[in-house]
Amino acid sequence: MDETFTKTLNAIANQAQMDEHVHLNLDADEVIFYNSIRADLDLLAKKPKVQTIHQILDYSKSLR
């Protein structure tokens, strides 16, 4: 998941910010789902090791 996407949803999850600054067309189900996984998303490594990136790229290339 993209870090920018996570920041946007963090803003949406905060009702006060949503009312003032964010005006997106999200269903209530999407907000509820995001709130349920927000803690896990915050625990994700934001700066993965170079080895991890290479493993992901190698896996992606192997699927072609």
C-alpha cells in the first residue's frame, strides 16, 4: 500500500479533519474497514531494507 494513501486515510479517519479539509467520496464501509486495520498499517516498515525490495522485485519478475 502506498504511504500517501495511508496518510490520506489517516486524515479521513479523523472526523474533525474530514469535515474541515477532506472531501472524498468514501463509503462508510471503507472507513470502517480502514479503521479496523489502521493499527496494523502503522506498524508496517516505512523504510524497508534494500534486500526486501530486491526480493519483491525478483518475485515480481518471476511471475512474468
